[in-house]
Amino acid sequence: MDSLIAAAAQALAVGDALGALNRVALRNDPPALALRGIAMAQLGEYPRARELLRRAARGFGTYETLARARCVVAEAEVALAMRDLGGSTRPLLAAAATLKARADHTNALQARLIAARRLLLLGRLDAAAAAMEHSDTRDLPPVLAAVAELVAAELALRSLDIDTARSALDRAQEAAGRARVPALLAEVADARATLARPAARRLSAGSDQTLQLDEAATLIASGALIVDACRRGLRAGAAWLPLARRPLLFVLARALAEAWPDDVSRETLIAQAFRIRRPDETHRARLRVEMGRLRKLIAALADIEATERGFILKPRGKRDVVVLAPPIAGDQASLLALLSDGAAWSTSALALALDASQRTVQRALVELEAAGQVRSIGKARAKRWLAPPLAGFTTILLLPAALPVA
């Protein structure tokens, strides 16, 4: 490796992208192209970074498998920053295997971290945990050690394992302090701040209480019957019943839970579920049908009994009933939570993360844009969506999460 390449690599290691470009900006050999690509990525010029990294990968010879694998990993990180979540992960996994076989453990771990972060964006927590298994952060460069601990902390936060998240954030803070990279220190500080921000609201028997993440985790572990309006489902201990694909039934369940231990009138349920203010007998018949479906679906957790004026929720095992409401209202709360990370998302990536159709996401974005809550940049296939950070609370409970079904 020549001296300019070594100096540029050292500059990139401490986050000095301009210093690296000053050394290799006029060179077009594969090592220089790779370093230029990484520098452009650090400056936020992702399309140009991807182009340079692809040119570098093509420029390395057939026998330079290690250098090519490193280019694949760098390009995968750029794709993650661009929120390009489609496509296969096989090239990245193959590159990780090559790096591990060639004893490049640092870049092999980087590949696993990229895979884990992608899975976290898609809400696949179990798969992300599997990708992070056997990740040893000892003897790593401080920057990579801090990133690894941040990924571990995010996984723990998304799983509501608050103690594990705190420990990982402490280690991330120590590693970031050794790295002395301002952007990394700011990222760790922001992650630590999520623990002190409101994460949800507890609605029970007419009260409305703001909860932080550790308080929400304690509530979930309490065994109460929880109608989770953050992730659209019912919880009771280890049992989880998703209702995100049954929105009408979820509206009915939430209405019953908010009124518990009292009943809810048929007129109120019809107004909330069907958005009809003057119901007739056909609407009452439809309500009975939907209540029958909900009763059958939640039979293991609670019963629904008819009363003289409406319906009442009867939880199994003498549990309390609580509604865990998001800190922001609206049907697009999870969409806003994804967009508030500061990255520019495509509609296809948002649809993939939310497990929704692209058309559904497009309609929601149009509504949010009309309300001034999001904005678009670019046109046609290059169109991306942004939203300002949601200050004052954390969106952890609004992010996608594939939870086990009991």
C-alpha cells in the first residue's frame, strides 16, 4: 500500500472525509476509487459513493477477493444509508464469509452489523439477534466497537430489554470516547436520551399517564391485558395477538379497553368502527357480526359480553385492562416514526419496512405531505421522503417489530 492510500485510509478511520479526498481525489486506481467512495458516503453523497465503490470492485483483479469483498461491504453500508432495503443479502453474506476466511475479522463484523441494522429497520428482531450472535467487540477499533454496541442497544430497546440496552449504551459511550469522532459521540448521546423521553401513554379507567421505555416494559411484564395501540395488537404476559391486519377489530378492542370496567354503547362502537353517526338496524347487525369475530379471536385472553346498552370486555384471570397508546396520534404514526430518523426513504423501502402495499404507503404520504408533516425530494424513481425529527419523545414503540405470536 502506498503512503497516500495509507494516509487516506487513516483519515477515513477518524471521520476526516475531506482529508482523505485531498490525498486520492485525482486517482482512479481501484484502491483510490474505494477510498473515494467511502469518503463520499461519509459526506452524504450516496449515489456517487455507490458508483465509485462499484468501479473499484470491478477494477480489482480476479484474485483480489479480499479487496472485492471489502467493496461489497462498503456498498452494502451505502445502500443501508440510502434505505435501499430490497434485493438479496447473499452478496453481503458471501463477502462476510470471505473476510472471515481471510482473517479480516474487523470487516467481517462490519458486514454482520450492516445485516443486523437492515433487519432492525425491517422489524425482524429475531433475525437481527441471530446476525449479532458471537460478535466479540474486544480488540476492535473504537469506532467499530461503538457501532456494534449501538446496534446491540437498539436491538435491546426494540425488544424492551432496558437493562441490556443501558449496559450496551455504557459500552458504546466508552468506545465512542476513545474514538473521538464527534458524529459518533452525538449518536450515542441521542441513543442514551431515548431512555429519558416519553415513549407511550397508559390509558386506564379514565386516566392518561405518560410512560418512559422502562415503565412501558414494566407494564408489559405485569401480565395485564394490554391493548397495544403502538404495535396494533393485544398482549397478556407472554401472549401476543397481532391485529394490524384487522384494523376494524382493533378499533373495537381499543374502544372496549378504554371503557373498561364499564361497557360501551352500540352507538359509540358503530361511530368509532364504521364512522357512522346515525346507525340503523343494518349497522347494528354488522356490529354483532364483527363482535362475534373479535370474541372468537381473543377468546384465550378475554371474553366479550353483551349488555343492555352495548358490550363489555371481561379479561381472563382477573387481569387489569390497559391501553398502551402512542405518544402521537394518527393512523400514520409508524410511518412518521420511520421517516423521523433523518434518512431519505423511498416508498418501496417504507412499504417493505411496514409490511404494507406500496400504494397504501403512497396514499398515506400524500396525506402527510398535505398536512405539512413530510416532504419529498427528487422525482419519479429517485423520489425520496423525509420528515423532521419528532422531538420530545422516542419512537421506539412505533417502529416495526415482528413479535412472536402466542
